[in-house]
Amino acid sequence: MNGLRALSGALQTGQTTAIELLERALERAHRSKSVFISINPGLANLAYSIDRARKKSPAVPPLAGIPIALKDLFNVRNELTLAGSVVRKHYAEPESADAEVVAQLRAAGLLFFGRTNMSEFAFSGIGKNPHYGTPLSIWDRDTGRLPGGSSSGSAVAVAEGIVPAALGSDTAGSCRIPAAFNGVVGVKPSHGRMSLAGIYPLSPTLDAPGPLAVDVDSCFILDQLMCAGIKPDEDLPRLQPENLAALKFIVPDARVMTQLDEAVKSAFERSIELLQAGGAVIERQPMPVLDHCDDFFIERPLVVYEVWQHHREMLAQHPGEYDPFVATRIAAGADISDVEQRQRYRERAQIVADFKREFAGFGADALLYPTVACVPPALAETDDADAARRVNLRCLRNTATVNYFDGCSISLPCHDAGDAPVGLMLSSKNGDDEKLYRIAAAIEAVIAAGA
């Protein structure tokens, strides 16, 4: 499927119309399974009105009429926000306003096609949902493989060509894991870059709304709208790729490079060879701070206390209406005291400082390592609760490091067509988002040329 820029051009030149894009999306969505929690009715009238306005005036915003999807934790005016749950039906009421990042997209004329399925309350990296079904990874549908979570439906909606882009959120990998498992681009912005107002929370300390799309450029366009880098009616921003020959990358000698599936290792090393052939400098260096991030995430996570504080009353009143896997993880927060959590915040602050020091010492532009250590596991591998926990931790291991060192990160598909999907993750420190997009655009081009 074409990206946002190409679709915008096709709309402006009359090669397609908003209603044609909508009808195509509806046709594909109705063939999909468990991708959407709801599809918005009545969009045809809006699409027709955009088409009529575009014929009369060139002042219509360039993205107007393109359908996108929203993860079911973004508030949308007059809609219910259920966050992939059924228990929220006892509490949710139609929202009076859009989430702040969603309001920017509405002003740009994007059509909110539907609310995508997700791990309940965004608290899982595998993407299963017992209430609305589990969308399958785009790869090896005969086996039935995990889509990755928690932004499962958003990634699959893009991979199936229903929409060119979607919104997700990333607290420990929830945009990047499903992007890697479905062969699309997924972004974890710097925490604080995007407003969290009107987004159902998991961990206010770590949550970051981010885009998923068919290409880096489409993610960049949504990023610029979401953080108010451009006005909704402006011409689309230009993404200028970095000069690859002027870039230096670090492949960390750390746990993130261990216990990789052979397909992951092969695709990653092939990508490294392509980047080196393109002139990039790539060094393999020890990074003890990444192992510290992993240990901290596994043994002393920040999220569990915060999600328990938010859910304790609702979980007590309706325990049987939660996904048991999610409920068990939330309930673990009852054992964490306020004093303990404050100590965890202090330890995390030290990790962030250590990362900045180690990263600065390399004089590098970004880190490179696989997004996920494995290809999408079969759903059957998570039927047992203990097995599900092990798979979940394996899926989250690499991506969570970035959330814990407070960085920004982009996952790019790096596998050959037809092979198991594999993500190449590039990451940097907080605030380097726009530079990272330029680097990602350069890497994307090199990988595409080498395919």
C-alpha cells in the first residue's frame, strides 16, 4: 500500500478519491479477523464532502480523506474508550473531546476509520485479547502466530493494507514489537514529545503515543502533526535522509544480541553488511547499561505499581472481567510500597544518566540491534500461563531497554520478502527524534535497495 505522501498526491491530482480509499479500506477490513474493536459508521458522507470540497478549492488539507486507524485507548469525540477491555463498559461514556494528538489529526482531515484491537489495557507484549479475539501476524497464517502487543490491531491493519498508518502507544515496546512481527514501521517517540492528554494510561512515567505505518515517511508526517511541528493545513513536511557515509552506529555487546532466532540473526547481520557497504561506520562495543535496563525491567519494573494504582478499585469490583494474564500482572502491584516505588524512580534516573554517559562516549549517531529476539511465536506457545509469561518477556526484552533509558526508537522491517518478519531497531537518547527519522529514512532506502 502507498504511504501518506503518495496517497495525498493521488487525491490532489484526482487519481483517486476519499470515497474510493474508504471503500477499499472497508472491503479489506470486512475480510480481516479481530483487527478492529469497532469500525466507524457514517464515514462515507464525510468522504464525499471532502471530495466535493477538493474539487472546489485547493485549500483542503493535503491529508484530508485518507483513512487511518486508532488504537482503542485514544479518546475520540463521541466514542467510548475501552482500552481493549470489557470491564470498562461499566464506566466508559462517550468522550466529549478528542485526545490532544487525535485532535491534530482530525484537523488535518484524516478519517478515523476504526478503533483497533489491542492487549487489554496495553499490558502485554504478545498481543492476545480474550474479549475481542487475537489478530494474527501477517506471516504464516496457517500456523497462527502472535501479532505482538500491545498495539496488535494497529500493526495488522497496516500490514493487511486496510490503512496506510495507525496510532499506537509504546510503554515497553508496544509499537515496535507488533511492527516487527508484521513487517511495518513502528515508532517509540521520546517520552514527553507527545501529549498524553486523552489517552488511557498504563504508566504515565513511560507511556508514549506513536505511529505505525507502511514507511518511515508516513510515520514522520504523523509525528509532525501529533507534536504540533506543523499546522494541519500546511504542506506535508519533507524528510531529508541523512548521508549514510557520515553516520556511526553502535551494535551493543550486550544481552540484546544474545539468544536470537536464526532468522533474526541472519536478517540483522545482512542489514549491517548493507549499511557498511553504504559507507556507515559500525562498531561493536560493550554497553553494560543495557543489561542493567533489562535487569531492572524484569526485577523492579516501574509499570506494575502505576498500573495497580489505576486499576485497584476496578479490579476489586470486577475481577472476573479482566484477562486473567493481565489481571495477574496488575495484581502484583499490590506488593510494591510507595517507598519502594520512589526508590525505583531514583534507580531509573541513575540508569538514564548512565546511558547518556555511555552513549556520549561512543560519539555515535544511534544504536542498532534487533527489535525482538524472535520471529512471531505461534499462539499455541502461549496457551499455558507460565509459557505466556516467558514468551512475553522474550518479546519485550530488547524494546524495553529504550523505555528504561528514556530514549527514542524506530523499528524497520529488514527481512527478505516472504521470510519471517524481523525488525531492525535504531535508538538514541531522548530528544533525538527528528534526527532518528532522518537516519531511519536513510537505512530504509539502503535495505530496500538491497532486497
